[in-house]
Amino acid sequence: MPRRLHRFELTGTAGRLEALHTVPPEPARGAALVCHPHPQHGGTMHTKAVYRTARALLDAGYEVLRFNFRGVGRSSGHFDNGRGELEDARAGLAWLRQRAAARFIVLAGFSFGSYVALRLAESSEGIGARIALGPPLDLFDFDFVRPGGSPLLLIAGDHDAFCPAAQLQRLGARLGPSARVRLLPGAGHLLLEALPALHAAVESFARDVVRSP
């Protein structure tokens, strides 16, 4: 049975949100929401690292929802400095919980999207795991992320100008055993130099955090 891709529109507080929902060929072991990078710097649900993350989650057996934040692509509204974007992600999570057959939920995001995904995880119950790619520690305050909680993969290139390796390591140490830090050699913020390694790391983490049905 081939993978199934469904293009549709979510309903958010700013109106319609352009979305893609992909279902694996076998019964899903979980469901994942993936948030894209900063809308004002070219980020969309088609950004390469977002696509590879979604594909890795799909290969790990998850159904995956990607969407464009307000004001991006065919999504309604305008950029809202993270406030409205958090509500957009919340609408995606609500849709997944209503429609997805699997109950294990992973929240993932790249760069600005990691900031949104982690904020959503902090304010939501029952999140099974979290993935933060290239969290821009030099641009946003991530002190809101509390130690413990569901498994968290922190992953970035070791040449990321917005996510210095030392800062990422300190964040992982502060968060404790639930956090796993992975640095990809030779990769910058966009992770273009390490897309296969990114795919492998995300797929391995996603398989590890939940047992097969």
C-alpha cells in the first residue's frame, strides 16, 4: 500500500491554514506535527529540513501533518511574532488529535518552528515526544522549557550560527535525561550539508520513543 498524501486547509484563529497530511502504508505507530522556520525569512512547510524531518517521521511509521503558518503560501493572516503562530500550531495539534488514528503525538519544529513546537508542548497535555531542530538559542529565550517531561531530541549543525553547539549542550544538560543532544558535523543552520544524517537521526529517535503496535 503506498503512502497517502492529503492536501487540505486547517481552520485556525486567523482563517485557513494550508496543510499536508501524509499517512504511512502500514497502521501508524503515532502522529507528528512539524512546524516550519521563520515566515519572514523564507520558511515554509516545504523547507528542505522540514520536508526531510517529515519524511523521516513517515519512514518511522508516523502519520505527519505539515502546515504553513499564517501569511505563508495560501494560509490566511499575517505574521504575529510567534503569538498567532502558536495558535496555528495548536489548531494543527487539535486536528491531529481529532482525526489521527494513533494516540502517540510527536511535536517537531525547525528553527523558529522549534520555538513554537516546544512552547506548544509546554502548554499541552499528553505529548509523547518532542524534536527541536536548530533551535535559535541566540535569538529566542528557551528558558520556558522545563526539565523532565517527554523525550526530547535537540539537533543542530555544529556550525550553526544561531544555535551554538556549547549553548545546545548546556540546554540539554539543564533539561536532564529526557533530552538527547545530536550535533551534525559540518552543517550550518539550514542543515543542508547533513540532510541524510538529519533524516537518520530523526527516524531513529522516532522509532525508539514508542513501541510498534
